[in-house]
Amino acid sequence: AAGVIQSPRHLIKEKRETATLKCYPIPRHDTVYWYQQGPGQDPQFLISFYEKMQSDKGSIPDRFSAQQFSDYHSELNMSSLELGDSALYFCASSRRAGEQYFGPGTRLTVT
Amino acid sequence: SQQGEEDPQALSIQEGENATMNCSYKTSINNLQWYRQNSGRGLVHLILIRSNEREKHSGRLRVTLDTSKKSSSLLITASRAADTASYFCATDFSNYGGSQGNLIFGKGTKLSVKP
């Protein structure tokens, strides 16, 4: 069965650079969620989209933005990167009333 | 965690023993889910229990939910070395009429199963 695809899997950036993470949900899933997991931490909800509209917002910094496109894939844009942004970024997808399925994550390292 | 705590933070047992992990939360929820994560890897969904359910089984997993105490437990029976991982509970308390919203994760329990 198809799973959630995230790209890239690993990303190294320098401070103050920008990064774009991509998420391709499971076919026919209409909701996408983004989570951030710092080293040794639990995942923290950032933002979610339902039918291409933002549906909920968590602890997402103003330097980050995200959107969901017409083909339901989503991109998380991160600007003015800081060392503290180094983390695993997970995308999850679901049908509106269904369980969330997580992608393998993108490991971002900011140097 | 914004929502609650898990205990113990770390658990070390021998293969064949049972492992019990607990999770507490603060607000009313629609459902509670348990996830497994191998070190630095993705989150694997284990089981979902709805707020009107008290117990659920899946293979060697048994989950209980006590909404009056706002707590849940995950029991892994006859543990194996391959069960070594971190286990997180996650709660969904969105008001989407039963549909699922964003998840609030607990701190997780790091389980080590020794062969």
C-alpha cells in the first residue's frame, strides 16, 4: 500500500538560509499535518490543511509557512533558519475522519 | 508535553516479560492513539482507542482507557527484543464532530527489551 512520502529525507542548511520540505499524502487522503520533533523530544504539532485550506495551527514559528496544493501535496517553507530548527519534521495524512499515517520524516540539520 | 505525561520515562525488561506504559492527559478527548518510534525513525501507528471505549486489543498489544482518570495504558505481552523502541501516546481533542484533528503527543517511554 502507498505510504506518505516526504522529501528530502535529509537536509543540511546553514543559519539564515531557507528550506522547503515536501509531503505527498496517501492517495485519497484530504488532510495533511506537519509535526516537528526535536532531539529527545516528543513530536509537536505545527500546522494542518484540509482540502487545501489551513485547518489548524500549532506552535509554528512566524518564519515558517506552509500550503497544500491542488494535488494535495504540501510544502513547509522555513526561512531565516536557526540552530534550534534542527529536528525531524514529520508529515502525516488522513481522511477527514480517519487515522493519521506518518511519513518517514525529513531530518533537518542547521549548522 | 502540552497534554500530559507518560510513565515510566524508561523501562528495561527481559524478553518474554510484559511491558506496561502509562499515559495521562489533561483535557477531554475524542480518541487516544499509541505510536511506536525506533530511534530517529518514523512514527508507526499501533492502536487507536475512542473515548467511548474502555479496552482494545491488537495482537500482543492491549490498551485501556479510563476517561474519568484521564489516563491510558499500553501493555505489550511476551515482549521481544524487536519491541525495543520509544512508545508515545497521542490525544486528539479536536471539535470536528468526531473526525480527527491534530495530535498532542506525550513525552514517550523508552522501552528496552533485552534478549
